[in-house]
Amino acid sequence: MNNLSKNDFLKLYRNILRCHRILQEPMKSMGDQYVKTEWRLHKKATPKQAIQFYEQWNEYCNLIVSNRDSILKENNDNSGNNNINIGQDLNEKQMKSLNKKQLEQLDKLKSETLTVYTPSD
């Protein structure tokens, strides 16, 4: 994993945007914009940060791929409702590893998603 190239990051970036195609609007647009912003912000990351960044986004992409069928089914069942639950909660270890800036970014993302997504639980 230490030998990640620029091409690896570009391939992952394209794969994530491809995965977002199955999302309904406005989740698709919000997801695409978030990915683009994160990629811009991490252009000057240290090698260690770059590896963590790649691993986390790769995990996200795999999560979308593994849930593809249920996402498509919910898209059809909800026909325009934005109540599709995608993703997973951060565990305690992950939360404790976040710095102040990352926690602020997480809160901002949560606020933005709540404007278009109403949890059903």
C-alpha cells in the first residue's frame, strides 16, 4: 500500500464518482461535490496521510459497491424520497483519532446531509 501512485488516486476518484451514479439527487450531487473538495484539500498530504486517505475512500467505495443492489431497490421503492441509509457510523476508536478540524468537518457534513436526508429511525 506504500507504493500508491497518482494514477491509483485518480482511478479511485473516478470509481467513487461512478459509484455515485446510483444515488438519487440531491445525494449524488452532494457526494460528488464532497469527493471533489476532499481530493483538492488532500493534494499536499504527507505520504502517511495519503495512505490513510486512500484506504478510507477505498473502503467507502467498496461499501457503496457492496450495497449497490439494496441502494437501487430503495431508489425504486422510495421513488424520490431521500430516506436511503448509506454508510456506517464511525466507531469509538475512529472518533477519538479525529483532530479538531476533522471533527468540525464531520459536523459540517452531518448538517449538510440532514438538509436533504431525513433519518427514518
